[in-house]
Amino acid sequence: MQNAMQQNQMEAQQNMAAPQLYEQVQQQQAIMVEQTNPKRVIEDIMLRLRGVVKKPDGTEVQVSRPKMNKIGLENISYLLESFINQNVILSHLEETDVVRLMGVLSNDLVDSLALNWREWGITNKTDLDDINNSILLNVYMALKRALGQGEKNWLGKISIEQISGGQRLPKMKKESFWSKFTL
């Protein structure tokens, strides 16, 4: 009788945990999506161009002179947000798509830097290469995440692992008449 009561209690706990487990998985998925958000790539590039490093507590520390002024930063940010966003990263890109996007970005970036370097407060022409390389490398790596739905597949795999790896109570076998006899 006690075993039957314990079995009923364990089944009730498992059934109660299902909605909670689903909610927990959704929260973990949202955290993973936010941590891999391409806006973080743009933020990192913008901090680097400002000559700033962000500490874990959120404070910013100036580590070098800014590569450009506020006008330049705003224009670069706008350009980057067109190429690196959640829609692009969670898309199904082929290698040719990435190459094509990088070509378009490279042309736009070089043209913008060449035409606006004075207005954007770039004082050293050698900084143009540094800015260009820093941006293009980070954008390329972000776009590579979308190859063959790589980011989407990775997030899906994490979700499945979290669902299947969740803490669940082991199912108890129901005792039958024959289970009382042991060999």
C-alpha cells in the first residue's frame, strides 16, 4: 500500500514538473539567444572604435584614443546593423551568400571611410585600415554563424539537450504478481 502511495506521489510530481520544465527551457533558450545576439558584436566593435573596454560590472574604461567621432560611430553602427542582425544570423546562408554580403559591406565601408574620414574625425590615415579590418573580421565571423542554419541548429540542439537532460524522477516499475518471486 505504501509503495502504491509513493508511486502516485512520484507521478504527480513528474506531471507537475512538466509545465515548470517547459518554462525553464524557454527561459534558458531566451538567455542563449540573448547571449548570442549579433547586437553584441556591433556593441563590441563600437566600443573598440571608441577606445573603450567594458568591465564585467558594466563600467566602461578608456584604454586608447577613439578612432573616430560620434558622427562616424553613428554611421558605422547604422551600416553594421544592416548586415548583422538576428534575422541574418538565424537565416540559412550558403558560402556564396556570405561572400556576397562581405563584398557589399566591404565596398560600402571603404567608400564611407574614404569619403567621410575628415568629417568622422579620423586623424590618422593608417587608422582607416585598422577600422576596416576590425569591422570586416567581426562581421565575417558573425555571418559564418548562419552558414547552413548553424546558429539555429545550435540553439535547437541546446534546447533538446536541456529538455532531455533535465532532472526527472526515474519511473518506477509497477509490481506484478510475478515480481515477488526471485530466481
